[in-house]
Amino acid sequence: MIRNLIFALLILTGAGFLSSCAGNSEKENAEQEDELALPDSLTGEAPLKLSEEIIGDVIQNISSPVEMANLIKSTGVDFSQQILNNPENISNYSTSFKRALNLGVFSADLGYINSYDKSNIVVSYLLAVKNLSDGIRVGQFFDFESLKRMATNSSNLDSLMQMSVSSFNQMDAYLRQQNRSNVSALVITGAWVEGLYIASNVIEKTNDEELINRLGEQKEIVDILYIILRNYEQNSSFKLLIDHLSDLKALYKQVKITKEVGEPKTIEEDGMLIIVQAEVSHVEISSETLGTIIEKIKEIRADVIE
Amino acid sequence: MRKLIFTFLLLLGVGFSGTYAQCNHEALLKDALTQMGDGQYIKDFIVDLKNEKGGGPSGTVKYSVILNSRSQYKFNVVNGAGNSEKVHMQLFDGDKLLVSNKAQGKMYSAFGFVCRSTKVYSLVFSFPEGSEGCARAVLSLQRQFAAGEGGF
């Protein structure tokens, strides 16, 4: 009896050790396989100037397609598929650089489409996302079948939005964990450029003050993106994009953002604390500066999606 | 014989209680999304803090978030079942603490933030007394203010 007990205890302990070792081994093998399978134009060259940790800390949430899409929809402007990137263009994206950038572009397009509840065209954009994500080996984060099911069920569009955004967030976290922040940076840049491009189109139609303010507020974001992308300037694929961001940064110097500091306000609503920030930022952007910035955004976007 | 079985069971019990229980983050995320309410999901944050070797405090975990002006956000958090303490969630602007889910001795499961200045903010999580624990938080967009609304 005693011997049986001791034997059982040893088996349990051994099984625990073996499973954790096997888990680690599987993880190591997966990581090695991922590194070896790094796509063409995004293989690492010179050491990074900024650590992966710093890059990850900064770009964690550069651009949320949800917020820009909501703001655009609130202007009352009609949905326009024409301004979006055509899913058929994915056949033009043969390098990992282009695939990563345009994965970001299509994520922004999806945010815009979802906010207008255009379930009839969302599937083609989901397919584009799936195709491009497979191409840069992050397809596992996009459960295409589930997303497609939600898209065809109009009562499930909120879930579709949540799942799409969540998939992108998980993919982003994975890329940074795998030291592929260069890919993450491109996806985020693509999404940011597309979001601004759509907003620019709407501004030209509506002259909406909120959107103009939001565009002006991107001044800090341009600076951040520029620093991040410069981190990869040793990779020749990044050069044009970095030059574009540099030009855009120069144009944004004409945008004035002032901050007014005061005291925060605290209110309790439905059992929840809400803080109203005291600091208020004011954006000053002339119509001339706005025009030049919009033209530059269009130029960048044209290069990104061609 | 009875002593041996008793000792074995005791050791097993001690082993389990001293071990940091694996967190079911999927279940936590599901709960957090439910409690998010009517807002638009933007991002979720994983909190998994363990004691350092030798029993040192569990530290903090920090995330950067870009929040846009004229927007009201909600940060809600769900604690792991095995936590001995509830997670402390704080939003900072640089070094300046803007809002915490612990106020006047009360722990809230969420806080709202009406942002009036677009920039990068820091969301910091920790456990009281440096204890271990896990949690999942969700950031959602509650509303965007037009000019003239909400003091804008």
C-alpha cells in the first residue's frame, strides 16, 4: 500500500515535470521555426537603436480604427466604398513589407465598414486581411470562418467589431513578443495612414471641425511613428516611408497645439468614478496647412497601396 | 499507515496553496467584455503578476495607451478567482496620477475618463502589499463629444 502511494506520487510529479518541459520545448521550436521563416524584406539587419520593449511600449495603441471610424460616422457623411483600398489589390502585395503595411490599411477599412454596418462588403475585406496575415505568418489570429459568420448575421455586428479589433490586438502583441516589432510597426503605420486618408476625404466634403481637430492632433503621433520607423532605416524597404513621414512631420510644424491646465473634476455615475480631465488641448491649423497635410497624406497613402 | 496518508495529503494541500494558480484569461476576458457595457471595445490588457523569487513583491505592469480628446473612455477590470487582493488600476499622465480605481477606501471595478488632451497615457496595474494575482482590463470608447457638448 505504502509502496503504491509513493509510486503514484512519483508518477504525478514526473508527469508534471514532463509536461512543462514539453511545453517549453514546443514553444522554443515554434519560435525557432518562426525566426527561420522570417519573410523576405523584413529580415533583421543592423541592431535596433530602440529596444523592442521601448518600441512595444510606445506603439501599443498608436491607432485605433474604432475611434476614427466613429468620428467619421458622426459627421453624418454617407459611407463610400470608393475611398477604401480595393481587396483585389492584394495580388499586388508580393513582399512582406507591403503585406504588413496593407494589413494595417485593411484593418482601418474594416473599422470604417463595421461602423457603418456594411455587412455586405465586409467579407471581402476579411478575406483580404486573412490573405495578407497568412502571408506574414500571423494568420492564426484571424478566425475567418467565425468572422464571416458574424458578418453575415446582422445582429452580430458588434461582436464582429470586437472580435476583429481583438484579433488585431492579439496579433500585435504576438509580433512584439516574437521580436518582430518591425512588422507590428508597419501594420500600425498602414492603419494610421488609412485612417487619416479616410478622414481627409471626409474633411474635404464636410469641413467638419472635429475631424480637422483630430487630424491636427496627430502631430504628436507623427513624431512617434517617425522615431519608431527610423529604428529600421537600415532596411532599404523602409526608406521611402521614413522620408514621407519626415515630410509630413515638417508640415505638421505649422500646426499649433496649446494646452490649458486646470483642475480635474470627479463625478460618480452608476457606481463608477468618472474623471473629467482638467488639461484641455487646443488645435490651431490654418486652411492652407490643412490642405498641404491632406495632400501629403494622399501621396503617402497612394504609395502604400500601390 | 494512516500517518503516511495524512502526511501525503497535507503535503499535497500545502503544495497547491503555495503555488500560483494559473489564471483563466479567456474567462476573465469574457467577463470583462460583458462588464464593458455599451461602449466600443478598443483594447484589453492582461495582468499577471507573480511574487519574485524569495517572496519579493509582485511589482507593477504598465501599458501605454493613446487617448483622444473630446472622448469619454471606460476602463473596467475583472479579477482572477484566486486573487487574495483586488487589482489596483491607475491612469497616469506622465508621473501625474489622473484616476485610480481605489478611492476613499473603496475599490471600484471601473472608472471613466473624459479626455481633453490627445496624448500617450500610462495604465498601471499592481496588487496591494505586492501580492500575486491576475486580472483582465478592457478599454472602451463610451462617447465622443461634439463641439458644445460636455464643456467642449
